[in-house]
Amino acid sequence: MVGARVVRSEDPGTTVTPFTRASWSVLTSIFLLGFASSVASADDSTDLFASIGKDGPAVHASETQVGNLGQGKDLGGNAFGVPMVFSVRIACQAADPGDPDPSACQKAALGCLTNGVQVGIGLLYEIYARPAGSSGAWQYVGSTCFADQVPGASPTLSMGRIIDAFHLTPWATATVLTQPEGNTTLVNLPVYARISWSVQGYQPGEIDTLDPASMFGLTVQIRPKVDHYTYVWGDGTTTGPSRSDGGVWPTGDITHSYPSPGTYQARVDTTFTGDFRINGGPWTQIPDTVTITGPTTTITVHAAKAVLVG
């Protein structure tokens, strides 16, 4: 399964000290104890952070702690004593690598979602380590939202990459349809507006499946949804933000009256938000919005004339 692979990198020129199972256990204990000691001694929220997921509270390695790995130290800042290599994998699979776990994908998506910049807004990744040159099993070290800074790690799927893809979605556009029909009305007569979506592009609720090659082998899907509309009437006034897509007389709730005759270019600007999911996991909201300017509709407004009827 592509999403369960461990991405790794080793320096072939590194000198390796043979390790026994017992010595590896000691090293693993030191590694984890170092992380635990950093948690216990931290007095600044920028040094570490926590999240609460399906498995309960969890503490993740901060940018500073991940930086220790590149200096021959564990997450707690203690020297390893032997050269180490590291791997990362997205927290998106069950204990059995061949059995995808959608709830784990949600853990990866939500683990960093509410963070500030200092604690990372990427997806949650697991860090693994073993002595350089060893063919032994990778040992779990901890989790982090700074996977791209783990030494030797290949480029990883990040929230930033998902947001970039969200911005590049081929959006459907919303056009204003009006009543009276024919986009012609009279001064001070209410115009009822409603939205019509283009055939091309992704409308709210439709699913855009991204090319796995651009998502490091993972299947990422984006589902646009409307955050709000802004109706621009072309006379310097707007209606919105609004969640309504309008309607016809007499029940439509998006109306506008033009006080002067003339020709006006009306449109509706759509602000999209959206959800994403990884490998078929639960949908998670994307922490960003995109505003798409709609095409204009020409509305002609005539002055009303009084006519005597015999």
C-alpha cells in the first residue's frame, strides 16, 4: 500500500557501530525518555504541543525538538552516541501496513490542523529511527507536524500542499439569473436573483480527485462547498455575505431595486471553503477559503412612464 510506506534516506558513507538487541533497547529507552523529559521540563508552549484524537491526548515533537535530530541528539536534546538515520510516514495506517485505517487518516489530518505557525500546520507524521547502516526494524520515536525537517526525510504531504491544490481547483462559476426575465426591469421594481452554475468546473459537493503523483502517492480528494456569496449589483451596492443562492418571485430572498435607469453589470462572487480526505478517510475541513469572481450579467433598467388608459 503506497500510503503505508516508510520513506527513508541513509548516508552510505556513515560509520556504523554494530548493535545488539539489548543495546538497541537501551537506545530506544534513552530516545523516548529524552522526549518525555523534554515534555516534563517544557515551560513554553512553543517548545511542544498536544492534540486530542481518537486515541486520547498526545504530545508531538516541536520544530526545535525535531531540529535536535540533525545534531546527533534525540528529541530531548541528549546525544545518541552512534550515528542514526530516520524515516517518516504519515499517520495514516493501522498496525498492519496492508490494512488502511481511515480513522488514522483523520488523526493525521486533525493532529496539526488547529495549530499556529510555531507548532506547524502540516499533517501529522510518525518518526522512526535506527542505527545508520542497520537493516533492523525501524523503531517508533514520536510524531510531529514538522516531517519535512526530519533529517533525510523525503518531501512529505503537507497541509500547505493540500491548500495549494485547493486554490488550484478548476472551479465552477456562478452566474446571476434575474426575474423579470430577459434581464430587463424598471426603476424601483425589485429584481429577484438566483444562481446558475456552469457545467465546467467543480460545483459545491462535487469531488475533485487529485493526481497521486502530486500527493506523494496518496489519494487526496477535495470537495468544495460554499462559505458565502456576495451579490454585486453594478451600481456600487452589494448584498452579502449570504449563504442563500436566491430564488424567484415571490419566495426568493435575494432582491435588489435600481433607483435610476441605465445598464448595470451584475455578478455574484463565490467564496469557497472545502473538505479533503486522504485514502478514503473521513472528510476534514480545509483551513482556508478561495473567492471566485463570477461572470457578469447585463441588466437594463428603464424609467417607468405613466400611461393614461381611456
